[in-house]
Amino acid sequence: MKPNKTVLVTGSTSGIGLGIARVFAHANYNVVLNGRTKSTLTEKLCHELDQLGNASVQFYPADLSKPDDIDHMMSALPAIDILVNNAGMQHVSPIEDFQTEKWDLILALNLSAAFHTTRMALPHMREQNWGRIINVSSVHGQIASPQKSAYVAAKHGLIGLTKVCALETAETGITANALCPGWVLTPLVEEQIRLRAERSGRTMEKESQALLAEKQPSKTFATPKQLGETCLFLSSDAASQITGTSLTMDGGWTAL
């Protein structure tokens, strides 16, 4: 049966965002993909997702570090019932060497963008007394790591924003929750493993296990599909009383 709901997944042309979008498309939700620019790749992704279910799939380009781009996107899209704020980036550097431009960009993309999409999605959700806001934070929204000051600050802030949104909508049919994954096997992480393997001379498999062993006790990656299925659950009636929470998917990282 075709759900009469539309989900926007920001930063969804690869990795976690694309995995989440695939799950919703397969479940027959109308899906809006988002990335910075439209290309033949985004056209292929729309076609691929369109084949998974019986709902519509579209792509809207926007640079989410720019509030004006977000305003244009949200105004042009159909009413959003489920908002998954996933867009983000990382930069690693000691605080004293951290470029101010990188700090501003990471805070804009990883935190402020979620505020802007949320403020524009909420009126429709309030009008229909139903909505889901899911913010993809990180294990770094709960604990810190060296040389990731902007990312850690933004992801902590995203959890705070989630809690405020949950309290402001607590007497409605709207929920707001955050996902906090640890290591997820995405193309970006695979590239990180490849670089480690080049430096060490060891195999990709050995470097994968070494990377996991440093932080993630399960020694197993989470997958984008698993995150997508968790988002799908949070969008169900079964999760109507789950709001203001942070769901940690880190294989025991924060249990240490």
C-alpha cells in the first residue's frame, strides 16, 4: 500500500543519506533527494530509486550551507511530512590550526542547515498534526575526539536542537529524534581505509579491523541500510511516543 507521505533526505546522493532514501523509496514513500548540483549521477539515482517502489522520486539541488538556497528549496518542494537532516562534512585539525572558514562551513552545513529546514517544514507538520524530524548526528554528538572541534560542536548542537524541537512539539503528532552512528561503511570511510592501507602496506581487511578496533567494540560497521530502517521505524505509528531521544548505533563505542 502506497504511503501518502513525502520524505526529504538532505545530502542523499551517496553514503548514509542515499541508504536512508533507498529504504524509504522501497517502502513506497515519495522521496526527495538533495545534493549541491544536478548531474547525470543524480538522474541515475532518481531512476534507480523510482524502480524500488510505487511512489515518486525527485532531486532538488541546493547548497545547504547557504540559508537562501535552503529557503528556495523548501519553498519549491511539496509539503514535507518526514524530514531527515543528514547533510554534513568533516575536517580534521588541531584547534589552533583550524581554519576559520572550515569552522564556519561545518557549523553551517552540519547544524544551521537542520535549523533552517526544520523551521520551514514545521508549519505543514503542525497544520496536519503529524510529522517526523530525524537528525543524523553522530557518536561525536555524545563524546569527543581530538582534532574534530567543529564536527563535534555541530553534532552536539544538533542533539540539543533535536531536544528543543521535541519539547516544542510534544503535544502534537510531531516527533523529533537524533541518530548517533559510530563507524558506518560508506564510500568516504572506505577511502579512509584505503589510505590507511597504502600507508601501512597491509590489506584493506586488516585496516578495516584496525579502524574498528580503535573505537567500536562490535568490530562491525553499521550500514546505511540499517540507519534507513531505523528512520523508517521512527516514522511509524509504533514510534509515536519516541521523541527527544538520541538513538545510538555505535557497536558499543559509548559504552566504553
